[in-house]
Amino acid sequence: MAKVVLKNTGRMQFEATETHDVVCRARNECKCTTKRKIGINGKAYPDQFPRSFRLAPGEELELDSEVLRLSTVQAALKEVPPRLKLKEE
């Protein structure tokens, strides 16, 4: 699995959620937190909570390359000046 390093070059914290439909589908592996819940019919079912990440100003973080598919990450990379800087590893 390819990794990338994102650096927050902005002055405010950057936060994004790794949505299941975008990131997990692209990596063909679900890394969402799953908790079992009991439904009204008494049967257990999984409840998924997608992962998220935060970057303080100047902070760098290594992530799976699939996060580049997120619209919030794409928008931050295209801003002028860019809010995020990409370093491929």
C-alpha cells in the first residue's frame, strides 16, 4: 500500500474524515472502527465509524495514498496558496 505525507502549510488546523465509500473502497480494505449494536429486533449488527485525521499548522502526517481521493484533501491541495503540501514516499 502506497503512502504519502501531507503537510499543513496553512495557519489553521486541517481535518478530514476518511469516508468509507471513498477511501475503504479504494484500498479494498475497511479500516473503519466497527462496534456491534443491538437493533430493535434484538439482532446484533455492525455500526461503522470512519477514521479521521487532523493536522496542526506545520504538522506532517504519513497516510495511505487513498486519502488523496477525498474532496476536502483535493480542495486543500488546490487552494492558492495551498493549505496542504504533498510529499510522496
